[in-house]
Amino acid sequence: MLPVELHAEQQGDALILRLHVVADLFWFRGHFPTLPILPGVAQLDWALHYGLTRLAIGKSFAAIDNIKFQQPVPPDAELALQLQWQAEKSLLSFSYSLINGDVATVASSGKIRLC
């Protein structure tokens, strides 16, 4: 249920991933039949997955502090996912950007509290 990882770059507590959201992912089934978009829960799931496996190892989900969904993510989209782990605050910040050539448009962003 994860996207295809095209590139990853990690520096300390920051991680940038380039992802391809293939059209046949489970997440698109039924959401919505005539105009499929990637559900917000999938975006949260991926941010948690990459954050917990690469930046905040051993931590667990506690709460969502805030989240904004600004642009729908269609099938076959290319995304940049930026993650920042703030250990002193137990906070994982994320931002997804839709990539279209040289243009990046913010699709969603938020902060997840970990424990």
C-alpha cells in the first residue's frame, strides 16, 4: 500500500522523498469511483510509516496536532514528501507537494505528535 520510492535524501532529522503514486494502489479503490483521489488517511499513513522507520525509530503515534489538505492527489502523481523530526517536542512535521515538471504545489501538510 506504499507508493513507489523514486529517491530519498536524509540529513539528520530531515528526510525528503520523491514518490510515485501508482494508479492501482489499494487507496484509490472506491475513493471516488468517477474521480479517484488519494485519501488523506493514506497520506497520514505514509508520513507515519517513513517518519517512524527512518527518523523517529521506536516512537508511536499519539495525536494529530494539525493538518491541511490543499490539493487533491490524483493517480499516477509524483510527490515530494518532506519530513522533519523534532525530538525535543516529539513532533513529526510533514508536507506533500505535487510535482509537475519544475513546479511544486503543496498538496497537504501537518504535524503528528509521537510518544
